[in-house]
Amino acid sequence: MGNRGMEDLIPLVNCLHDALSSAGQGCSLYLPQIAVVGGQSAGKSSVLENFVGRDFLPRGSGIVTRRPLILHSLYVSPEYGEFLHRKGKKFTDFDEICKEIEVETCRLTGSNKGISPVPINLRIYSPHVLNLTLVDLPGITKVPVGDQPPDIEYQIRDMIMQFICQENCLILAVTPANTDLANSDALKLAKDVDPQGQRTIGVITKLDLMDEGTDAREILENRLLPLRRGYIGVVNRSQKDIDGKKDIKAALLAERNFFLSHPAYKHMSESMGTPYLQRVLNQQLTNHIRDTLPAFRSRLQSQLLALNKEAEIYRQYSPDDPARRTKTLLQLVQRLAVDFEKLIEGSGDKVDTINLSGGARINRIFHERFPYELVKIESNERKLRQEINYAIRNIHGIRTGLFTPDMAFEAIVKKQISTLKGPCIKFIDMVSEELLTTVHQCINKLSSFPKLQDETEKIVTTEIREQESKCRDQVMLLIDIQLAYINTKHEDFIGFINSLPLAVVQVIQKGWLTISNISIMKGGAKEYWFILTAQSLSWFKDDEEKEKKYMLPLDNLKLRDVEKGFMASKFVFAIFNTELRNVYKDYKCLELACDSQDELDSWKASLLRAGVYPEKVTVDGHENRASENLSDPQLERQVETIRNLVDSYMNIVNKTIKDLMPKTIMHLMINSVKEFISSELLAQLYALGECSALMDESPEQQRHREEVLRKHTALKEALAVIGDISSSTCSTPLPPPVDSSWIQTSRYKHTLTG
């Protein structure tokens, strides 16, 4: 009876199949078993029937095996068959077993050659078998027939791979002797998943159909195209024998006589044939079960451990107990409050390493998005200066103003403050949406109770919207407070206005420039530290600004481009007086050089802000004097003064708003919603008066609960079965490795999914 002392292992694994059948196919895939792999008409079905000694498998052309058949053969009397999907019904007529396989196959796959990976479990009890667990898989095909899809070859290979890629699965690679063994699809697939050949057993069928004068002796002796576990030859019934209802016992006797009488095989007849193959498989499966059982036990224990907590909760939950429903409602609302607070405060047990969520996203709005929105509303420089220009002129009216009016400053500042309302409202909207997203993320955990989930979502969403409205009103009040009084005595404000006129000196730009048009006789080009304000351009010996060399008033100054020389490395511009007076000492213009185009552009832009404009040149190359009358240098300086004051004051306002907005939202929205969920939500749910209905489970949750409990029970039963297996038995060592490089790996690329 195979490997003595371990003969009970296979029946125990069959018990595991039973125990795990309710836990889903995924668990059963990891059970130790033998998968029978081969092409169509390779003789797989005949080998299985020879093992059982009965005709019980469907036959025909094309793909006959269209669902995996897990066959458990058990050495016991009397003889009968039993299907897992019809547990309790004993089939003593093997023709009925054949019909049941066909009916159950068609139930999932249809009657036109479709396939399905869902297995059929069949158990054969007989005094004429050895204990074995085999999986008969669909034959490998390349051409679709009937309503099979064009990719039928890959679907079948996928199905085969689901079984043979598992380390607990032995592979019975069946190949006809009258085909090229080196191109065997079965051996190629086996090589893909078992490159060392530790799990692959070769079976050579149809030895009696080889061409006259040829034999497979060297292959069966494992000298030509060797496998680590070697080959076993068998002779099945021919199609004529099957059609003529030749008895399998007679066929086995004919097989025995074939090996005894054939000159190429008679010396190894004791290690050939179906009975020997059956004994070898029994022994090797038993050894394999013994070797893989510890890892399988660890896998089951891990799965059981993962389910323990959830199964315990479901075991205690009674859907029809009002007290249990009320307790569960209280626990769920408490968990919701804790989950929401953890997401907001960032103290969650599970840290998301892929995306920002909850409080982290709101923090980004506080310190990145909102400041960015404030920066975006900064006015166009030209438009702002034009508005200041018009404000000054409109305040002066028909008179010519000598001083900079403070009313223009106030009007522009108030207009700038009013533009903050848009970003502030958008800020509230962004935080509100993030709050809703965070709440929904927490409420989704209530999906087991749809009514509770819907009512909770309505109540919390309404609360968030109410707090959002309060927050809007408060923020509008903050903006109105800023508009109510322009505090020019603020310590950070650059101009302290005690009386008219406004007197402000603000540096527009500093930097090193070279005066390049001083003659060598007078010292040549020299670099100085320049400071530009709204009133003057000064330069110092160095950037310590202690020794001033000169201060040039900006009245009547203009800017002119200087063409860069061929060998020049500096970028040059010139300043000149429109009234043709000397600009500096006896120089009519001052040529200033810097090191880069960026510096040049920066200085020209700063001079423009200070009221020093480029000269306007006509087509004939002369300055257009008429254009001078369009700009008033005194007005430009007043514009620059107010521009600087507005900048200074708006920096104060923006700083205040950036500080107060997150605090306001945190107080009025986020903390209020947290407090509401933790202390008010449960009361409002009770106020609905439908507490019992709220705790109605969804159909999906009922199925999930039942499945978890069923799987948990199955895993416990399976571990109990494994606990009955003696650990004192020992297995037969694996044969030494052989060179199997002759087997070409399959072109089919399969991605293993765990």
C-alpha cells in the first residue's frame, strides 16, 4: 500500500479538501495534490480511468475536460462515488458519475466547448485503488472551437498555471510516445514553474502505437532527455477498445503482457505500467505531503490569525437582539469619532504612505494653497500704477498737487483689501470639501449598515455646511474690520503719517554697477555700490554704505540702451538728462554696466518704477519730445511713493489674514465638527426614532459575515486534521538533479498572482 507508516496521510489531506471547500478555492489550491497536464488526446483521462479501474470520464472530440476535476481515490470498501456538490448522494453506477460530470460541467460552461476554472470535486471509494489526489486539467489546445474565445490557448494555460505554480503541487506531465518529446507542451509548462524538476513526473503513453522498429527505451531509462524523477511508461486502451467496451481489468492485463513481451521494455517491466505508476504516485504524493505540511500548516495558521478578531466580532453579533443592535450602534459611532479625530490630528494607527489625507491635506491648504491664492491676486503692476495715477489726479482735481495725497493711498489699499474676499471664500470651500472627504472616508466603514451610513452622512454633512456658513460670516467680518480702519501707525508700516505730505524713502533696488564711460585719465571704469530710491540714485564706495560718492536726483532723467560691443562682457545702459544738463560732473550721460542680462532687465524695471523712463525714438532716430509731455516726473514719484506704501500696508494685512484664517477655520469648522461627531451625533441618530432599522445589515454584509465565520470554522477544522498527522514518519529522499536543459521553456509568459 505505497509508503507504509504514512498511508493515512492522503485520506487526511482529502479531509482537508472537505474542510477547506467551504473556505473557497484559494485555500484548496495550496493543498498537496497531483496535477495531470498534457495536450489533447495525450491519454490523461485513460490514465485516470486505469487508476480507478472504471469508465467514468466523458469522452469525445476536442476539449472534453472543460473544468478541473479533483479526483480523490480512497482504498475502502464498498465501491461508490460521491461529488462534493451533491454531498450525501452515493453513485454506485459509474455511468451516472460520467453523466453528472457532464451536467455539472455544462452548468457553468454551457454546452458548446466553453471552459471554467471552478473545479468539480469527485471522491471514488474502492477496494481496487490506492489513496491518491489528482487534478485532471483541460488538455492544452491551440485552435478554438465552438463558442470558445480566440485566446482559448492562453485561458487554458492560465488555468493550468493556477494549479502547477503552487509549490505543494506535483506535476504529472503526460506525453504520447508517438510525438516529439522535446516539444512536449506538458514538459514545457512544467519547466516554467519547476525548473529544477523537483515536482515533475514524466508519463509516456501510447507506447504500443510507435512506428515499427522504434521504441522509447532510452527515454524510459532516463538516459535520453532525462527528468529528475524519471519517466514511467503506460499502455492505455485504444479508441477501438473503448468503443468495444473492453474491460479495464483486461486492458491492464494486456498492458502487463506488452511490457513483459516487448524486447525493448521487458528488462524494466516491473517499473512500467499503470499499477506501478499508481504505487509511485501514492508514494511520491505521500512524501510530498509530509515535506510540504509544515509550510501549509503555517499558511493556515496565518489565515486563521488574520480572521480571528473579525470572526469573534461576528460570532458575538446577533442581528435580532435589540440590546446587541444598540450596543453595536454606540460602538460604531464611537469608532467613527475616533477615526475622524485620528485622520485630522494625524495620529492614525495605519499611516498612508501613498497619498496625503485628512489633516495633512488641510494643513497643505493652510500653508501652501491659501498663500498661493493670495499671491495670485496681486495686481498687474502696470494696472496698479495706473490706478494710483488716476486716484492722485482725481483727488487733486483741477489743481496741481505739490504733495502726495493720503486719500489716494487709502482708496487703493481698501480696494486691495476687498480683493482678499475671493481667496478667503475659496479657502473655506477647499477646507470644507476636505472635511467632507475625510468624513466620508470614515463613514464608508459603516457600509455594513446602509441606513445608518446614509443617516450619519446626512447629519454630519448638514453640520459641516452649517459651520461653513458661520465661518464665511466670520471671515467676511474680518475683512470688513480691516476695511474699517487703515492703521498707518502700525509698527511694521514703512511710512508713519503724522501730517501731509507723505514723506517716504524706500529703497527700490541695490547692487553693484560699473560706471564704464569715465576716461582713463580720470581713473577709468570703476565699480560702485548703487542704491535706487523713488527720489534719487546714489552710489557708495562699497556695500557697507558708509562712504557715499554721489547722489543723483531723478528729476528729468531718462534711460537709453547702449549697444553691447563685440568683445564686451558687460551689459550696459545709460542715464541722461532731458534738458541736456550734465548728469555727473562734466558728463552728459552716465553709462552703467552690469554682469548679466537678468541684472540689466532688473535695473531697467526698477528705474521704470522710480519714474525714469526709456527715451522714445522716432523713425528718423531722434527723440520724440512731444511724448515727454505725456509723463509728469513729480506725479510718477508720487505714484511710486504710494505704490511702496500700498505694498508695505498690504504685507501687514496679508500677514494678518494668513495668520487668522487657519485659526478661524480650525475653531469654527474643524473643532466644531469633531465635537459634534463625538458628543452630538449619537443623540441625533436616536432622535430619528428608528434605531432598530438603522442597524439592518446589508445583504453583502450578511454574506461576508457568514463567509468569514464559515472560513474561520473551516480553517480550525483543517488545523485540527493536520494536528492528527504523525510527525514521526519520514519521507523518501528526492533523486539527484539531472541536466534538463533539453526542455525548451514555454513561450507563454505567465505572471503569478498570490
